[in-house]
Amino acid sequence: MKNFIRYFFSILLMISCLMLFAMVAYKTLFVEEGSGNMPPIDGTQTEEGDGQQGGENGDGENETAQPEVPVEPVAPVKPDPNAAPFTTADASYFADALFIGDSRTVGLKEYGQIEGADFFCTTGMNVYKVRDEVVNVGSVGSVTLDQLLSAKTYGKIYLMLGINELGYNMDQTIGKYKEVVDWLREKSPQSIIFIQANLHVAAARSNSDATFNNARINQFNAAISEFIDNEKIFYIDANSLFDDENGDLRADYTSDNTHIYAKYYVDWKKWMLTKAIAV
């Protein structure tokens, strides 16, 4: 009887081992091999359902990281003075104008036949003293430029300075000129500002003077022409009226190689009326 029981348990143990072996073999051969076709369970499948996973392309290969291309800063486009929306106006355009300048502007006041405008100008005026100088301005009286702009409102301001400053450090003078323009813009925000190019001198002076010559005048004019925005600040250059073919003030237009004859200031006024801005 004992032998029978021992034999029975041996058979049962053998059967159990065979069943366990069969289960392990099935899992290895069928279940794990088939798992390669299962979708990922970590949520990395793309929304488009193309089988791509983060960090890998469709072939299971890692994508090559693309280097970042540095973005070069774009320089602002400078307004072109010739692209300003100029129009032609009649003489009444100057009725609410203020002219600021040196001896050339004094000549415009005396001989230009400009009616209604105010003139803040003296021989020798420059950007370093224009805000502090006391000038007699028509019916207003003797005032500084700050007092004048506080007392009266102007639709247009014409600014011509720079010839007397050519003996100074040019970069410093250009910076000071920009300060004056910015100050005028702040002090009189309703005004249109016309930056006027400095007029050339005659060849007799330009070719013999190391300081007051047309090369330096052109350099200065080019710098101040960049202060415009063609919206409230404009640049106008009347040299084409008075220059010869070499870009010098015509010898027959001047007696001192620096200032034009009185009769030509009216031509200057008429030319400015073709450079008006509609308001």
C-alpha cells in the first residue's frame, strides 16, 4: 500500500512539472514575441498616429538635433529725405512759422520777403548757445528760445545751424544738434520741424580753408539729415539753387565767398514753398 502511494505522488509531481514547463514555454515563445506589435503604453505616440515617438523618427532612429541659426538684428531703415511727401504752398504757409538760425537766417529775415513768420536768429548763432541766447523777436520782445516757445505756438519750425560750429569737434556738435532737435520736438510737439542743410561756401574759400570748407559742410549735413522721420521732422537742402557744377557756392552769387547776395533770398523763399508739408 505504501509503495502505491509513493508511486502515485511521483506520477503527480511529474505531471505538475510538465504542466509548469509547458506554461513557461508558451509565454516565452508566443506571448513575448507578439508584444513587439503592441502600441506603446507610455503615451508617446504622436497625435497624427504616424507611429513616431519622442526623440525618434519613423524608422526608430534618433533624429539629429538641428543647430539654432542666430538671428541677426535688423537695422532700422533710415527715412529718405527725398521721399518726404512735399507739396507746394502759397506764401501764407509761413504765417505760423519760426525760423531759427545764424547769419544766413538773418539774411532770410531781412531780404526774403517772408511775411507773418518769427525769426530767432543772430550772426554767430550756434547749437551750443541757441537755448540760452536772448534775441529780440518782433512783437514778442527780447526772449530766450524757451520763453518764446512757451509764449507762442508754431505750426512749422525751420532750423539752420552748423556753419559756425565747424571749428568745434564735429561728433560733439552733431550730438548737440540732435539734443536741440529732440528738445524742440518735446517743447513744441505740434510743430513740423524742417532741418535745413547748411549752404556751401564758394570754391575760393572751400579750397583754402581747412575748417570752413564744403567737404566738412557736406559731412555735417549728411549727419543731421539722419535725424528726420518724414512724419514730423524733415530735411531740406537748398544748395541746388546756388551751387555750381562742382558743388560749390557760385562765385557770381556771393561777394564774401560765404553769403549769397540779398536778391537771391527771395529765390530761397520760393523754393521752400515747394517743400511744404500739408497739415
